[in-house]
Amino acid sequence: MVGKAIGRAIQHISLSDEELKAGMVQAGMPEDYADMLPNWIKRYLKTEVKIE
């Protein structure tokens, strides 16, 4: 859906927590924040959202 809207293919890449952290730190994110973020993302993705 998004790829069609922007006119290009989008590829999903699965990363380990360590790969994600290393990429975030390399991009300039503080290491303490990069340590916390993968667990926050996992909790967020497991949250059930009920739409009524």
C-alpha cells in the first residue's frame, strides 16, 4: 500500500536487537536510548488495540 503510494518497492528487513541497536547508535542515537528501544517496540507490537 505504501509502496504503491510513493511509487517504489519497500522491503521489510528483520533485524536482531543488537543489529537494530548498532544501527541506531551509528545513526547518532544515544546508546542508553538505543538499549531501551527494542524492548519498547516489542511491547508496543504485542499491544492489542480494540476499535469499537
